[in-house]
Amino acid sequence: MLKKLALRSPAIIVASVMVGGFICWLGSSPMGAVLPIVALASHFDRRSLSIVGLALGLALICSMFLVLANSNGIGPLAVTWAVFFAVALGCILVLGATRQVQYQPFGELGALPTTGIQHPPALTEQFLSLVHPDDRDVASQASSRAFWSGFPQIIRYRQLQPDGSYSWAEFRAEPGYTIPDDTPAKISAQHLPWSIAGAVGETAEAARTALVLETIFGTGWAMDTTGRFTYATPNAQTTIGQTLEEMNARLTDADFLDGGDLGWKRIFHPDEYERVAASLRHSLRVGDHWNNEYRLRRVSTGEYGWHRVAMRPTRDRSGRITGWYGMSIDISVYKQTEAALRIREQELSQLVNMVPVHIMRLSHEGKPTFLSNATLDFFGLDESYIQQPDETLAAIWSKIHPDDAPRVRMALSQGAELGDRIAIRYRVRSVDGNFRWMDSRAEPIRDASGAIVEWYAVSLDVNDQVLAQEGLRLAHEELAKATQAANLAELSASIAHEVAQPLAALLSSSEACERWLSIDPPNLDRAMQALQRIIRSGKAATDIVTRIRALFAQSADARIQTDIARLVGDAGQLLDEELLRHGVNFGIDVDDQLPTLQLDRVQIQQTVINLVRNGIEAIGPAATTRTIRIRIKRVGDLIQTSISDTGPGIVEPSKIFEPFYTTKGHGMGMGLAICRSIITSHGGELWVEKNEPNGAVFIFTLPVIEPPAAEIQSP
């Protein structure tokens, strides 16, 4: 809208003149002229308003003098003009007062007045249309300087107001990318006298080129062939605090090309000046392009900032150098970032070297580009590995154990071919000559197209772990052998005990039979009874041996249709005396109409007896609640039997069924393992759960299988 208003200002002035003239003609009075005077005065600056106000004041005084004199009858006309001048002067004073509020003169550098209007961070056509034409280049240059240097730039410019006038405002140009928080803004004061020498002479072309550079990069300058500046950007004044005259002032009698010094020496870092001056003299003499980096003192803080400069000559048609143009970019932010990255790199390198792990970085061809200190120390290498990657790689390969080298080469070849991560364990000879086990991992690093550009590898010394595992394995083997021998002896004693009973009965019956046959006459009836007892004892011993063999062979030859409830009840009766002796309450809950199961009665009964006996031993004499209950129910196609006790429970249920694992001081650790083997051979499962509030519940299932009627045997 401000732009439209500015475009309509001439039309408003013309209309005001026409309307004012019509009022003057219609009323035969000069009062109509006030309107065009006010319209014109609204576009005047402060100085013009002062001149117009002074003229109107003088006219008012003259008219008042005529009114007081009242000569020749012109009194009424003089009064009319006096009123006109008074009204016009009042309007001018009001406009001046309003303009005074909007306008503020420059104060000290850094105390910048603002209008409160938020300007866009980047230059746009809309924004530039509100900037005074003489200040647009300054705003554009500030934006360029901010982008190239990374420093925010603050300038003053004249901003178009709704009434068509201009008032001073502040513009802050941002770099447009992230910068450190401590990066200060630079303030330009382009209104101060500066920038161009009285006569640029032959450097006119160089000055014009510098202006082009200034538009793009925000900084540009021109120099004659003797090293004296003829043009420099206004921003240089607030950066280095020198005018052209101060920069070109001779500090010595000799000219600059002859080794003399000029005023710009004062802003150079002492460590930089001699090098830069010598390089600049050489380029001025021979016409070579000049590129350099150096530090200049900032007038605002007194600190030195880095600048990167480039300078080129201009030539006439004959090739003679007529001047030089150049540009400089403040790279302090870049240097700060570079220093911060270097510090971070050092910190990361120290961290990597502190870790007791072998870290490597390899090229896509597999050649080492970085080795941590731990790796260098292990292989006895030095920092020259960077310059000799092939020799370093060969030295590392020579350290791999001959038995592991083919396997390592194959793993690396497959990983490189497929682009997959690599994981391998192998032996490597360290600098002390001993082989140590290494666990290595390698990960490919890819670019945006997916191609492998590097490999990162980590190797961990696991020699102690491998040796410990090997020692533990050997110890386990020895322990297993000793345990098996002890258990075999105990198992043999248990088998001998079981078989000894029928054998003792058989021997006793044999002796009785012999006595009944040796008397005269022989008692054949008694001898026959003894002989029958011998046969029964022999069969009993045979059944025991057969069941033991079937147990370890998981035989299913002796399975018949059996009532599981009756089988469990018989097992409970066999344990009545033991339950009574330990004072344990015993109960059985059985669902109605359970089907019969095809199973080995002896094995399942021994399983139930073993689980109940374990419960009796677990309850112990100190338990306050002494109960064992058996619950039998159908769950789908399974018959589930639960045997719960009120003992202390199972500490490690995951190990309780492992062979040779026991919680009893005199146990073999085979009972529960044999029970699970029996249940598993019948197609069921055996596990343990926690009994609430205390104790354990051993649960086993048996499948319901309906065999053909011809195969069903009576129990």
C-alpha cells in the first residue's frame, strides 16, 4: 500500500493545486492556496520545511506591518493575506513537528534508532521498494557480506513512510545459515565521509570492477600500481577504523614498492605484515595474481580477525597495468569453525587411542588409512603406515596364524564381494611373538549411491576369554567323567539292591527245597511249594532287569490300557507307611469319567512314587503345613496330573530336570531326569510350577489314545 501511495503523490499534488486555485477564484480569497502549499510541504524534507516556514513568517510580518500602517486603503486586503500567511505557517509548523518525531539524527555508532518494523531477513523486491534509492546498494552489500563472512551485518537506511517521506531505520542482515552464538554483529556507518579518493586516475576501471565485486561479495577495493588505495567499501571503515587518507599515509620516506610502509600497516597483525607486504610488492612489480590470508585488527573490539583476499590487475590496450582491483572476505567464522572441528578431532582421537580396542579404517580397496595407537603398539608399527599402506597391510597379514589365514581371507573376500558386515575370530601374533585370539568386526561405509567408500573395523583381544572357556570346558569334561563314574557306582548299588531281594528269596527257597528233598522219605509237596517260590523270585528279578533296560531304551512294549486314577491310588497305598511316618497329609482329587490310557504301569507308577517321595523330603520336619495333594483332570486330549507340596519350593526350576543336578545332599540327580524321560517317551510333558502360597507343583500330561479293540489288554 505504501508503494501505491508513493506512486499517487504527484497526482495528489496536481489535484491540490487545481482545487486550491478553484477555491481562490470562487471566493476571491488566497485561502484556497493553503491546500497546495500543505500538499507540497508534506513531501519536503526538514531543511525544505524550514525554508518554507521562514518565507511564510517573513510574509506574515510584512502583512501585519501593512495592516498596522493602513496606508492607501489596503487594510482589508492586508488582513486577508495576513490570515492566509498565518494559517499556512501554522500548517508548516505542524508538519515540521510531526516530521521531528519520525526523524532522529545519528547518535554514536552502535546506538541505532529503530522504527519497530520487522524487516525480512533477506532482500526482496518488496523490501527494496521501501528503501531510499541511495541506500539500496548499501543494503545489498550488507546482505552479501553477511552471507560470505558469517557475521550478521547492521546498517542504517532511509525507509519510505506512508506520507511519502523517508525516516532513518535499522536493517540487520543475517548469513542465512547457522553460526556460533558468540559471533558478534558488524555495524556499518555508510553516512560517514569515506570511500573514494578525489581522483581515481587510471584506476577507474579497477574501481568499477571493485563496485561489481562489492555488489556480489559485499567487499571490494581498488589500488593503483604503487600500492595506494583509490577506492574501498564503506564497510572497511567500521571494520578497520581507517579512511583512505589514513590507509595511504606514508609512514616512512621510501615508497611502498621500495620497501616503505603505508598507514594500513597499523591494522595488520605483527606476525603477518612483513610476509603480506613482501608478497604484495612482488605482485605489484611483476603483475602476478595475488591471493593471501592474513589477520586485521577490528576497531570495535581490538581483536584480530582473519581475512581471505584476492587481487587482479587491469590493463590498457597495450597490456600495461593501470590499476588493481580486489576483494576480501572475513573468514573468522570459518577459522573458528575449523579450530572447533580440529579440537573435536583431537578429542575423538584421544578417546579412540584411550580405548583398549584395535580400531582401523580401511579404504574400499582394503588398505589401512587409520590405525589406533593400540593397533600400532600390538603390531609394532609406527606413524609411517600412512605413507606405506601396502607394506603395512603385508605386515599385518604376516602376523595372522597360518591355520587361520585361509579362513580370514575367505571371510574378507566374501564380505567385500557381497558388501556385508564381517565377523570372524582368529589368532594373531603380537609384537612379543605370542599368538593371541582376536574377535574382529568390519562394517562398510557407503556413499549416497550405495557404493562402498570405506571400511571401519574393530578388533577385540579375547585371548584370555578363549583360554578361560577352554579351561572351563576341560574342567567340565573331567567333572562329568568323575560324576558319571560316581553315579554309575551308585546306580549299580541301587540296581544290586533291587535285584538282591528276589535273589535272596530265590536262594532261601532253593535251600528249603533241598532240605525237603533230602529227608527220608522226601516231602514232595513242600519241595514243590519251594520250587514255585523259586520260579516267582526268578521272574521278579527278570522283570526288574527288563524294566531297567526298558527305562534306558525308552521301550513301549509293556504298555497296556490302564486306569490312571487307580494307578495313582495304588502308588499312594504303597507310600502310606512313609507318609504316616513323616506326618504328611495326603489326598487325591480325580475328575469323573476319565478314559483309560495306554501306558507302562510300572514306569508311570514309579514316576508318581518318585514325585510324591520328593515332596515328602521337601516338606521336611520344620514345615508347619504338611500336605501333598494329587489332582487328576482332563485338558483337551490330555490327562493332566498335578502333584503339589507345601515345601520351600524350587530355587532353579530351569535346572531341576538336568541329569546329575540335585538339591539333596545324598541324591544322584537322576530321579527327575528319569521321570521326564519316562513321561516324554509316553508322548507327554513334565514341568514344575510355583505352588501358592508356598511349595512346588510338578505337573505331567499323558495323551489320550484310543487303540483298536483287539489290542486292548486288561490291567
